Amino acid sequence: MEITLTSPLDMHLHVRDGEMMRLVAPLSAQYFAGAVIMPNLVPPVVDEQSLRAYAARVKNAADDASFLPLMTLFFRNYSESDLRVAKTIPGFFAVKLYPAGVTTNSDMGVQSLRTAEPTLRSMEELDIPLLVHGESHGFVMDREAEFLPAYRYLAEQFPKLRICMEHITTAAAAHVLDEYENLSATITLHHLEFTLDDVLGTAMKPHLFCKPIAKREEDREALLQLALSAHPRVMFGSDSAPHPQHRKECYDCSAGVFSAPVALAGLAKIFARHRALDKLQAFVCDNACRLYGLHPPTKTVLLRDTPLHVPMQYCSYGQSVVPLYAGEQIPWSASIVRE
């Protein structure tokens, strides 16, 4: 069995910077035609100069002319003129909002949505998408649910603002998605595949620990229903978030699942299992292109039901990163079709 995908997109990707980016960026560029690049570096990407410089570094590290980095700014209180300048930068895509301190490198995030309103209004007028990490500071299993009123507030106060609920993890978030036409969502491979029981049920598996944390089986089922039905406002976003192996295998383990090199093969495994391979193109490309008017480079990927042996680590440039499914054999593999 096989399926061909045209210009798959990863709508939520971390490639970090420096030597780590040199290792991981080509692993996404190999099979994806483009990706939305997260801005939470240290310091974060917050202005024209840092955006242009980071975009250049990403392109150089990806080393693939058929890979389009879609760049984002870290949310702060921007003036309308700041945002107009951003719109002139090639590859600029959106602004990413992090509540302060909720995830990796987000300490400079938003303290109050009320103070963010002028920037949000300008984004609405300029048609700049808003991407949101939707978690509170509450009990870890409740953080997404506690943030849902904020999504309702944003959707109602800014009805023309295109708002993406990033990496949703709960059935409750799936319900909110259908309440407002200006909401969309990304879903990760690991949240379609795993629950909290997989992370902690028998032993702590640090390479499955991420934020937002995996939830219950009923939540995973709700996410599967969205993805497998090709819901028109749901897209694939890997949230692939590499950390050095020693920062995952330690007492204060960093949050993040590194899925980039196995993302499409892993999705094929899930969609094939549910006999929904015909919906995969919409999930990994078509919905995003329609929602945002994207025209990614042409890249054709062939997925076959031939086994992929996933390496224990990816090592280069002095970095070692452990991928999702490390050491396992998964039943699907990906290759590029040379035209």
C-alpha cells in the first residue's frame, strides 16, 4: 500500500538555533515543503532585525530550496507601524502568543490579554494570524481547559482575526473549535498517538514528556476524530521540539518531543490503521493552504507500508537528539519522488 502527498506542511515547528538547528532543520526540510517556525529563542524573535536574521539562518541550515520557512514574531505590544513593516518581510507569517512562563523560553510572554488588545486590533485590521499556546498556570492536566475562556474572548472580541489554537490536547478544546469560525487548530503526531498513561503509566518516559502534556484516552479520541475526518480548520503541526539528550534524560527533564524525522511515517501509520489515508493530504497541507492562502514549493512525498527502523539518536555538530519511536520499527516509511 502507498500514498503520495503533495507539499506537506508542518504548521508548528521548533528548529532552535546554532548547532542544534544545523542538525534538526534538514530533517524537516527533507520531507516538508514548509513549516511555521516558532520564535521562542533566547532572546526571542521580536523585531524586524531578529526576524530577518533568524529566517536567513533557518534557510541556510535547511539547505533546501524547496523548503519554505514561515516565520513568526514573539508576541509583545507592537505598534501598527511595527506590524506593517513585518508584513513586508519575505516569509513572515504570524505572531505567536505565549502566556508568560507556561512553556520553554516563554518568560517574556503575555501577562494580560487586556493589555494586548491594541496589538490584537492592529493584527485583525492587517490580517496577521495569531497563533496561541493555550495553557494556564493551573494543575497540569487542567491548564488547557482553564485557557478555553481566553479563546472564546479572543474569538468574540476580534471576529476577523484568524486565531490558531496551537497543539490542542483535549476534547474540550475540540468542542470550542466548532463554536467560532475564526478559530482553527493544530494537532501533533504525539497527541494523536499517546496518552498520559504512555508517558507515566509504567515508567517515566522522558522523550514523551511535552507541554501541553498528553491527556486521557477520551481526549486522544476527540483529536483523532478531528484529524481523521479532515475537519476543514484542523492542520498538522508537529510541535517537534528537540533538546539535547542529556537535557531529556535528567531529573529536571526539558519538555518537548522530537518527531520531525518520523512525522509523516508516523501519521501514515495512524491514518492507515483507521482506514483514513485519503484524509491525510488535507490534514498535512490542503487545509492550511486554504485557510492562509499559502502556496508552498512543490515537493512530492511517497509513503509506503514498508518498515522504517528508527535510529536511537540523531547525532551531528556535537549534538545528540533522541527521536520519537527511537529504536522501534514502524510500519510506514517516506521517500521523496524525484520529478
